[in-house]
Amino acid sequence: MDGSGGVAEWFRQGPAKPRTPVRFRSPPPGLDLLSALRLASMPMLGSTDQKASPPEASSAGSKRSHGGMPFAIELKAVSKSFGTVQALRGIDLVVTPGEVMAFLGPNGAGKTSTIDIVLGLSHPSSGEVSVYGMEPRQAVSKGLVSAVMQTGGLLKDLTVAETVRYISKLFGQSRPAAEVMERAGITEIAERRVGKCSGGEQQRLRFAIALLPDPELLILDEPTQGMDVEGRREFWKAIRQDAAKGRTIVFATHYLEEADAYADRVVLIARGRIVADGTAVEVKSLAAGRTVRATLPGADPVALRAVPGADSVEVRGDTVLIHSSDADNVARFLLNQTAAYDLEITARGLEEAFVALTSDGDGETSPKEFVP
Ligand SMILES: Nc1ncnc2c1ncn2[C@@H]1O[C@H](COP(=O)(O)OP(=O)(O)OP(=O)(O)O)[C@@H](O)[C@H]1O
Ligand SMILES: [Mg+2]
């Protein structure tokens, strides 16, 4: 998979699939099944809205992109606070129909907070959100959006097929259980008890459930967390085959490799702000470079910054950390021109790249420091 659009094509080949109207009705009482189904447990499920194709933008100047079609997602200056915690600090984001977008960021960056807002599970403290030009809950109730969440209580004693059939009964109309199980690659384990399924199989089951309303937009919040390599591969294979039919996909992940392999657009979020938005290749270049660490009492940061290849310098007590695109040159300088010892050179991880992108040195963040 190269960065020249191969991923996008791979996801998008084939015509957009025909849409079948889906009607919702109230869930059976006491059926607290799934969390996939944090969505299914929402009061709006009682709505009798007809499943709709994404609406045409109706009036000039309204939320639209795309030849008169509304954006799949549009966030404008969205902020979210939990007490004193500022989880989101002004998120502007547009996702156009058909995109496969990875939302990449370290723990606590704000990925789930953003996704919850897009799904109508929480509301922004300020700013605006629209999904297919409407309120998130309305879009969910129309079957335009569904989600595979990070965790969620599947009932262990049901089989895979029983679970899908029960959930499908929450909807007046949905895709057939057999079809979504096939798409999610779980037909062969249909009669297996959920409690016996691996983590990866359970995630594919959540995926099958999310497909029941045949959504235009599928949102996945770290769907492969905790899975082994094989589980991840199987999971993404199923998503990939489904996405080829034209579904818009947004997924949150910690893993750059996952974003690289499965998304054609990567949005980096750190400390509640979007710090970069581009192709996986562009994002990978952010994490390029290495960090040279050494013990150097009395280090002069100004002199170190002047060393060719030194991108940024941190001095912590007797330790210096130099982020560099030319670590060899920095190491040579430290060893030959200074009294530095205990040298270590490490690859710069994404986490460090995020910090480098957003830190202005006093703990505050400053997205404008990012220059792609
Ligand atoms: N209900 C809540 N109450 C208080 N703080 C919260 C709540 N939900 C999220 N936060 C805080 O908001 C920030 C963003 O959290 P969020 O869950 O959106 O991050 P994330 O990017 O999804 O992280 P992870 O990769 O660990 O899932 C964190 O500092 C988190 O502790
Ligand atoms: Mg999260």
C-alpha cells in the first residue's frame, strides 16, 4: 500500500450501494444488550424516522460540500469541558462523504470526546456540530450513522447469531442478520457463544451489529485495542471489504501503522486540538527523526540549538534531550565538542511528535507551531 491514493482506491472501488429504507421502533423492554449499543440504548431509538439517504442541502449557504450534498461531519470551534478538564479546545473538522479518516492521538487527546459529540452521546460546551447537515441524534435515528465502540457489554451466554438477531429486532427494518454476519466475517462462528469468542471476534460482532441499519457513516473508536496481530488483521479485512462499497469511515486509533494502512486521511489530535491533518505519508514524516539523550552538566541550550540537525533542545537538570533529523551529527558533536556522556539515541515516537508539535514550553499548547 503506498501513499499515492492506493488506500483510498482500495476502500472506494465499486459504486455506492443502494440504500434500503430502515424504520426504527422501540427496543424490547429490559434488553440491555450491547454497547454497540450505547447507541441502541439511546431514547431516540424509539423514533419512527424513516431511514433516509443523506439529504440534499436544501438552501443556499447551509452546511454542504460536495455537489450540494452536506458534509458527513462538520465540527466548528467545538470545545468540551468536564469540570476543570478541557477535553476539546476548538475543534474544526470537516469529513466529506466517502472519506476513510483516521483520528490519531495519544491517550487523553480527545478522540472519544469528539466521537461522542458526533454520535450525539454528549454535547459540546461550545461550538457547532452537524452530521449530514442535521443534529447528530437525528442522523443516528435516521440510520445514517452507527458506531463500533471501544468496549461494551455483550451477553456472554448468547451465541453470535442470537446476539445479532436480538439486536436486529431493535430495528423495525434492518439488513438481514445473515448478511451483516457475512460482511463482518463471523458467519463461521455464528453458533459460538459470545463468551468463547476472542476479543477480535467480539469486535467483529460489534461491527456486524453496527452494520444492521446500513449506515452511510461508520465510526469506530479504537476498535482493535488489545487485539493481537492476527485479530487486527482479520478485523480490518472485514472493515476493508465492507468499506469498498462506499461507506464513509472514521476511526480512532493510537497506532500510526493502523492509520497508515487503512486511512487515506489522518487527523492528529493532541490535548484537545487538531495539530495536523494530512495523508499518512505526511503524518509519518512528523514522527521521523530521533532523540539524542545525554548527561551533560551545565549544558548550554543556545549552543546546542546551533548544532546542525538539532531541531529542538530540552535541558532537564544534567540531562539534555535533542530532537534531531540528523542524530549522528548531534551525537558526534556531543562526544567530540562537549563533556557529554551516557549517550542514547532513540527513534522519536508519535507521542513525542505530538508533544513537539503542540508544546510551547510552558505546558500550554499552540497548534500554530505545526508547519507541515
Ligand atoms: N466524563 C469525563 N469526566 C471528566 N473528564 C473526562 C471525561 N471524559 C473524558 N475526560 C477527559 O477528557 C480528556 C480527553 O479524553 P478522551 O477520552 O476524549 O481521550 P481519548 O483521546 O479518547 O483517549 P484514549 O486514547 O485514552 O481513549 C482526558 O483528559 C479525559 O480524562
Ligand atoms: Mg478514547
